[in-house]
Amino acid sequence: MNTLENYARGIAKLSGLELKSGQIFAKILTSNDDSGRHGVLIPTDAYSLFPTIEIADPQNNATVRFDSFDAITGEKVSLAFKYYQRYPERRITRVNSLINNQEVGYRLQIVLQGQTPDGKIFYVHDSANEQGDHRFAGLWQMLSGGTIPPAPGVYLVVPIRFQGITVDAPLQDLLTKFDAIQGVWHDAMRMGDTGVGFTFESLLGIRENNDRTADFRGIELKCKKLKGGGTGALGKVNLFQQAPQWAAKASSLERIKEIGQLNSDGLWACYSQVTTNPNNLNLWLSGKVALQRLDLQKNQNLIGHWSHRTLEKRLLEKHSRAAFVLADVKTTKTGSRFCYKELIYCEQPTIDRFLDLVFRNQLVFEFMMSEKAGGSVRNHGYPWRLVREDLLDQLFAVRVKLR
């Protein structure tokens, strides 16, 4: 059991299935986690590891059950993945009761989502505690690579071949600066939705710029406001901006007339989300796998394209490493205040993960162009955006809550 992959293969044997690939969710539990009535709180980064919950009405609780092998007892157990509308949040229940004793120091919950060579998904779960359990220290050393100290609420979502993250000088610098402002209320330095990110970067001493590269010494920063239950905000997330390679040369005004629509004021505009399904302007994305590119089309006409190489380059420029910072917010008579609470570090994005999200219409391209009086065109860029923050886990192979 000296590597995470060997450990995963070892506990997978309990299911009698061959493990081809897999992901592991591991969490140092908090006082609010147990195996029964409350269950173990699952972060949004780990939702994709569990079966899909059909939430017909967000105002009502929902549950999906799935089979998992208990690595301690070797028995098949029917676990429950629950959506609680009150907070909202999601939890798993009915895991091993070993974690219910809060007098044993740190408690660890692990869930393996494995895949067989023929594509079958299966689950194995494991538990350990710090006191009286010789497995805890070895498991956490293996999971963390020896670089992440255990602390309540710290979690990892990683592939089975994960060998630990490297806390190098840039990441250590970011963590040190984050620790200096964590848990303290700060006055907003800008109004509006961008205030939480602008204020955080200002506190870190980062000047606002439009640089195409990552924000902090090679680490891209994304800030979001926490909602109830600590599950994170679920709005769109900008990944990067990248215009297509146009099929034909045209001026900005000619371009907006080609792809946009005429408004009642007599001016052209194109504020449009583009997916693999034709939208109201008949704009859509088409994958050309053999040509290693994505095409932008209007009806059946080619407007432009992005090569996979270009998209991968931009992805790695902005998101080879990323830190997602979550903050509480409160409004006062004089404005907003932010309290930065959590930092989730991510790495190892791939173009395959990017394209998979595109083809599922969960990663979209947007136009934000409008004609001004006089014939000039205002263009706010060409963003690629995830439709929800909780999809970030599907872009990065490694997600680790460090704070």
C-alpha cells in the first residue's frame, strides 16, 4: 500500500471487479460529519464522483441510493447521496460508524469511484481515525503526499495515480498571504459582482491587468461568494478569452452584422451564448475530431474555428494551476464586506476534459458585441465560460482544499 494506486487496487478487490481507472474523494471530517443522521458533507468539487441526483423541485429534499463496498467490513452497503434543500448541500449517509466517535482525534472518510475495463462504475468506501487506528497516518501520508497537514474540513478529489502536490514557492507565498487575511472582514474595494475578486487581489498586492497569463505567480485566482451550508456559489465561471480564427476577413461592423441582430434602435448587437445546439441566432459549435478543432457555425456556414492546440494552450496559460477562494459577504449601510474563508487548489486540466464539457453544453462560448452610434463597435471580449461553478471539478484532475 505504498502508493495511492496500489491502495485503490487493494480496496477494489473487495468488489471482485478489475480497476482500470478511478478517482478518490478523501476528507478530514468536521464535528458536523457523521455516518448517520447528518452524514458526511460533500463539497461541490466532488459531486461528479457520485450518482446524479434528480432534483425535480429545489425546494424539496432528494435522495439517490447506490451500492458501495465497505473496505473495513468487506460488505456491500447501500449508501445514500442526499440533497438537502434547506442549506442547500449534499451529503452521503450510512458509511461505516467508525467515524461517529469524535473523541479519537482526526477522522478520515475515503470514497473510491472505480471504473472497470468495460466502463462499469463501482464504489468502495473506507474510514480511519487518528487514535487507536494504525492506518490513519499511513493513509493520510499517501493521500497528501506528505505536503498537506490534516485539519478538519480539508479534502482531496484526485485520480488514483495522484502522487501529491508540490507546495512550491508561489503556492506557499499564496497560502501565507491568504492566512494573513483569512477570517477577517474586509471592506469591498469595488462595487458589483467583481468586487469580491478585486478586493482579494488588492489585499494580495496584485494590480488589475488584462494579462493573458495567470494572476499570481503562475496561479490563476477565482473568487466566489459562499452561500448557505458552505457549498459555494453556483454562477458562471470565466475560464479565459479566445476569439476564433475567422473564416473570412471582415471589419467589426461587418462581423456583427454577420452574426448578430438588428435592435429596435437601429443598431446591431450580438450578446449570445453559443453551445453545440443552434441558438436563437442560429450560431452553434461543431466538433471536428479528425481535424482537431472546434468550428463556429451560423446555420451551415463556417464563421470561424479554434484548433485544439490553441484552446489547450490558453487553458494551460490561465489554468495549469488555479486557486478558488470562497468568501462570506455581508451588506452594511456603507457597502459590502468580505470574509475570505476557504482556498481550494487545483491542477492538471486537460483538453479532453475541456472538450467533454463543451460537448455536454456545460462549457460555452459567448459574444458580447454591440454597435455604437456612428458605426463603431464595442466588444467586451470572447469568453469561454463554465455554466456553473460546481463543474470546475470536471476540468481539473486534482482538487485539494488547503484552507
